[in-house]
Amino acid sequence: MGKYVVLDIVFHGNSLNYDQGSGNYQELKKITKWDGRQYTLVSRYAIRYSLLETAQNMNLFKLTEAENLIKAGKGENKVIQPATEFLLTGDILQYPEFDLFGYLITDTTPQNFRTAPIKISHAVSMTPFMYDAHFNANIGLANRMRKMHGEMEPNPFTMEEHETYYQYTVVVDIENIGEIEVYIQPKKDVTIQDGKFKVESIEKVSGLDGGEKLSIKLKKSRNEKELLQSDLVELSEFTEFDDVYAIKYRLKDNEKIKERILNFIRALMNLKRSIKGREEDLSPKLLIAGIYSDCPYKTYKDKLALVDEYVEEAYDEIEENETENGRILKVKHKTNKTRKPLFEINGLKAAIDVLDDEKILSFIEKIFDKEGEYKDVKIFKDESIEVQI
């Protein structure tokens, strides 16, 4: 069944993903849940975008250069995708964004796609949207124009706002990271950066290091081109069926695969999102981490609820004083209210620890050495919240 890391994450943020809107009204993305009320959301595409930006800013990931991307298709239906030669050589595996989040390459026969080994759900607000909004205008610019032209016509607009807690789930399929499958048919066209070529041959050849490499020869009129297997990958499978070659490349260094997964977790722990001139900190306030080997994995997304904005503690305090007439006992009934949000997790009995990057990484790292059936779940929480299980 493989090895999985499952993370149910709660973070705090404000107005994180706007929809297309209409006119001068900027509308947040929303979804209607089972209770008939509307909740704001951050799409998984927006989370993935911010994850890659965060990872790059932290020097954890290197993103693909523009020269390794092409536009495929015709007319207005062209789409941006990784360059085909980038796929055929296995070089695509050096970039985490395609390894972790998949791709679709249409200009090969058959088409090649990769299912994302890391699945991210939409982040949905934990409190309903109450249609808070505020009115804005570029009054400063308009005022300067008025002094020159005598007219003041600012551009008014209205923005929806929602500041609250959001939750989402990440599932990491560990054993499918660092390895890709490529399918290619001889005598068929492929589009590379130099134009459209026909696949002439696919065969193993001797490399400079004495080992075998895969060679794919292309031809276009009198122009010939040879694509050689990348030095970064090893050929773990090379078979032919129904006139189609199946190629499987894998990163040579297993430690690099492990480090890539841990770097992804580090980016999650420090996730930032730049939007509308704001830098929002989406690092977790509450995290339920599960590690699973050869057994079904679970998510606690639907068992997690924000039950109250306040924590109330009531107790009696007894004060005893000696007097000339005997003892006086005073009983004071006290109530403490804190503004810490209270999260309730149903159906889970697990240890709760302080949310700390190194503690989380240390817990997740255990899965790499596990063999056979194994599972463990742990809760990590920020000091700003309370958790009840």
C-alpha cells in the first residue's frame, strides 16, 4: 500500500484568494457547505503557487527556468508545459515542482502526464462568511491630478474581507516521488524547442562512464538530433509493448528524494502568501500529522471544528483569616475568560506537542525507515490556541 504522510493543517489568515469579480467589486472565492452557509476558500492552485514561491524564497526549491518551458497547441488554445526534451531525457526530475505536483505534456505520442504524488485540498474557512467588505479609492493619485487638470475622479472599488482560521489537508505519497514514467512511440512526431521532429530510434548506448544510457534519435528533413539520458537519473525500466516504449527514470540519490520531501514540509511550516499588497503568514497554528506504512491512511479534516472563540475557566477560591472572634472563611467564585480559540478534534486519541519545525520533521522522518505495517499520529499546536480531544 506504500508510505504516506498526511497533514491536516489549520492556519490563520485574511482574504487570501479573490475571484474574477465584476466591475469595481472584488469578490472572494467561496463555497457553500452542508449547512447551507457560505465559506471563503483558498484554492489548492493558490496554495501550490504560494508553496513554490515560499520554497524558492527559502532556497529550498529551484523553479524551472523559462527556457525549459514551451507553448504547445494551436492558435488561442496554446498551453504552457515543460519542454518535451526535458521529459525524454529525465531532466524534468531535477525540478521539485514537476516531481511533486505533476504535469501534462501533449506534444508526444502518446501524451505524457504525471499524477501529483502530493495532493493538496482547498483551504476552507472554519467560520462562515458574513459579507464584510470595505470601500476604497485612489484618492491620493486623484488629488494630484486635480491640481493639474482641475478634475478629481478617483477610481472607487469595494473589496470583500474575511479574517479567520482556515483548514486544509496534504497527502504525500512518498514512494512515487523521485520517479517518472515516459511513454513514446517511434516514427511519430514530437515537438521540441527546435520544432517538430520525428522519433527515429530509441535504444540503450554506452555512456562515457562505461554504463548504459538511453539514446533517443530525432529527425527533421536533413536535421538530426540525439537526446541522451540525464546524468541525474538512472534507467529503472525500459520495455516495449504495442509499438510503444515505456521508460522509467528515477533520481540516482535516494537521500535527495528524502531531502526533497522534508524541504516541502519546511515550506509548509513557513508558508507565506503575497496578495493585494499584503504578506500573509499561513504557517500552521494546529497540525495533525499522520505517518502510515502499508496500511490505509486517515484524515481528520471532517472531525476538526472551531467550537468557540473563548476558553472559560471557573473555580472557587477560599480565603481564610484568623480574627479575635475566630476564623473567617471567604469563598470567591472566579471566572477566567481567555481569547484563545478552542479547537475540538473528535475520534482521535493522540499526544499533543508544541508546534515546532524540528519536532515535526523528526516525527515525519520516522516513516522513511519503517518497513511493513505501521502508523502513528501526533498533534502539534501553537501556543495561541487551545485543543480539546
